[in-house]
Amino acid sequence: MFTRNMIKIALVSVITLLVASCSSTPEKGAEASTTPSVTYSKAKQKLKHTPWEQAYNESLDDTENPLSSENPPITLPPQAPTDVWDRIRDGFVISDYKTLEPDTERQLRWFIDHQDYVGRVVERARPYLYHIVEEVNKRNMPMEVALLPVVESGFKPMAYSPSHASGLWQFIPGTGQVYGLEQNWWYDGRRDVVKSTQAALNYLEKLHNDFGDWQLALAAYNCGEGTVGRAIKKNQEQGKPTDFWSLDLPRETSAYVPRLMAVSHMVKYPERYELELSPIDNKPFFGQVNVGSQIDLAMAAKLAGITEKQMHQLNPAFNRWATAPHGDHKLVLPLEKIPTFKAALAKTPASQRVQWARHEIKRGESLSVIASNYDTTVEVIKQANKLGSTQIRAGKNLLIPVASHDVSQLALKKAQRNLSAAKTKKTTYIVKAGDTWWDIARKNNTDVQSLTKQNKKSARDILHAGQKLVITTTAEDIRKSVNYTIKNGDSLWAISRKFNVSVADVKEWNGLSDRSTLQPGQNLKLYIDET
């Protein structure tokens, strides 16, 4: 009731004011316009009863509005970059990018002249670059580091060098083990995009702590801490500066850091060189899913709704057709496909995530022979069949996990890369002014080690304009997979000679160790040149 009375009083007050204003005559209005205006003090204004006071019997609060126009405008936080290249540029700190060292300028010229190559590298980097940038940012490291795979591997996750370095970050086996990258028959952590990135950044942080300078740390990543340390000590003894540009380092290392600085300069100022870097979204491309058990990679690809090629592109660490039986069981998948994969995986029991073959043991067979025939290991068969030893009996059955495809395309590609028996073509190259071993190797689709070995040189040897170099290029192999049944008297050496392959390759393709023994009837998988 009280509220209703208050509303009535307020309405009466408003109507009274309106009537009063309408009853004013034009003469009064004119008179008012000629009368000087009167300014009331706040004290006198308070004596007047406003409609609010009449309605609620209390005065209006005259506290100053904190949101008045006199206050500064609210500043919104800056928008995050939508293109990861912008984010990389904002994080450059190794150079001031105002001047170029001559060595860097030479390397930059090569990239400018080979923009088609730059475009291919950008596309290869697309699935991985955001993740690398994010990890570099977490450690507050220079963004130049995120571009190091351009120099190391051209962003090829399966890159493999003559010195046995592998993966985006090109770890050699020993250094990979030191930094926790497991390497076995099933899996090579040096090619694991997530784990190798962590290992590379750990190593680079360690090198930076050692030398206190990022360019020296990068040089040491290429040629080793000892080499850089000795070069610094030599300059100190001679009273010379100890920055990277003043050190006497191996020729390849002397080009390695300038190459990275050239890439960084190119990313910093693409428009200056009429270069278009295809935008890469500044958001995650992939995520990880813990499958929890061994899974056939072809089946995993099907469950996720992606191709087998995409599965291997994101999971290049797996050497075989499936994840390792004992783990790690994490798969890298496109972020948008993870819900689909999880839903499909939940409906697939662990026992159905790999295909199984039932094998009846024949007289004279051993577990090693059976494992080799099925492209698996003795331990996997023992675990699958709960065997406490390698003793088996003819007539019994074994369950063996098998690939969903007869031939592992991944193994075939690996064989094509590693086999040395191939058609070759020799050409003569005349060194030009400013050429480096790396420049010449890249132009001729080879590597520095092969180039120097062919010419009985060292990467530290100085090149002279007009010098002639012999370059042997290898034609692309045309390989096929064959199964060879071992006969009495066979040896790995005899088999490798017969098929013109190396003993090391035969052992790698079939998971054999130095202590493995061959038995008649055992099958070996070989990859031979059809030509």
C-alpha cells in the first residue's frame, strides 16, 4: 500500500511540473530571455525539493560519478596475433635486424633466389610450427630458435643424415639418448615431434647456460660444446674477441648460424624481398591422446577419420605398423579430429585394436623364426601368449599381432632412403665466388658430407673460385619388397651380397641383432631395386 501511495505522489509531482511549464506565456518567455541568468549556490539548490525528495523523503546523492568524462578512457588489451609468423617476428631478440653480416647476406640471397623451396618448407612446417612457438615462448627463449628446423631438416620429420641424425631437430643417436629420446625397434623418439622439441629446447637451454650467448649456443648445437669451447679459449689466449663472428669454427658451423639469421631476417621483412609467407594460424593444430594400449596405426587413422599419410605425418616416430606393445601409447592427432577418435576408440576394445593371426607351430620352428615371418618380435609373441620362456611345441597355436597391410609403406620408404645400390650420375661443378659447401650441396640435391667425401676434402677446406668439384647424384630408387626364405648354409653376408644390399639394412628391416641366429625356413623381408 505504501509503495502504491509513493508512486501516486511521484506521478502527481511530474504532472504538476508539466502543467506549470506549459502555462508560461510567450511574454514571460521573452522576459526571461532578457533577464540575466542567476547561478544558485549548491547550498541554495539543496533547499529546493526535487521530485525524488518529494517521493522518497530523501535527497539525491551528490557524490561525483566515478565514470565521468574526466576519467581516462578504458584501454582494451591488445589483440593476440592471428598469424603465427607475426608472433615469431615479435619475439626476435638475437639480432637487431638493422645490419647484415656478409655471411648472413650470402645465405639470405640463396633463400631469396629459391622462393619455391621456401614455400615448400612453410607448408611442411604448418602442422608443427605453432606447437614449437608455444614451447619456445613458455621458456622465454628467442623466437629465432623456433626456426631452427628450417636449417636442420627443412621441417621434414623423417629427415635422416649420413651422420645418422634424425627428425626435425636432427639428433644423433647418442645425444638423443642423453636427452631422453628412446630408440628401439618399434619407436624412435628423435622423430617424435613433441618429445624431440622438448629435448632440443632442453639442450639449447643448457648450451646457452654454458656460453651465455645464443649464437654460441646455436653453434655448439651444430658442432658440439667442445669445439666451440676450444675456439673461445684459443681467441682468449690471442687476445681476440670471443663472439661467434670472431671464432675459427668448422666451415659448416660458420655457415650454420648465418643461415638461421638469414631465415630470421627473411621472416622479419618478407615484403622487402617480395616474399609471401603463407599465413599459419596462431592456434593449436594438434593434440595428444593416450590410447592406453597398442594400436594399429592404420586402424587409428580410420577411427580418427584421417588418412594413413596424415597419421604418419603427425606420428613419424613409429618405425612399425603399430604403437609399441609396452607404450608409449600417445598419438598425435588433428585437434578437430580428437572427439571423433575418442568416441570411436571407446567402442573398440583393446583386444580389437590390433589384428591377430593364429599360427600353428610347425616342427623345427622357433619363436625368432615366427617373429621374423610376422614382422614382430619374440617379446611381443611371448607377452601375447603369456609364455614364460622361448620353449614352444609343434602343433600348438600362437596368437600374433599383425599389420592391417601386407607391406609397411613406412618401412619401404625407409629402405629406399637408406639403400646404397642405385643408379648414379657424375657431374662437374665449377665453384663460384662466395660459394660454400652447403650452397653447392643444396643446389645439387646432396649433402655436405657426401660432397666432401666424393672430392676427398673436409668441410673446413676453403673453396676457391674456379675450383672443380665432382658431384655424384643418385637417381630415385624403384624398390619392391620381397620375402626370402633362408636355406641351409645361408648367412646375412651371403644374402646381402646376393641382393646387393647391406648387412646392416637386412638386420634393420627384420629386427635382427648381432646375436640373432638364422634358421632354415625363416623368412626375411628385403627391399631391392627393380631396375
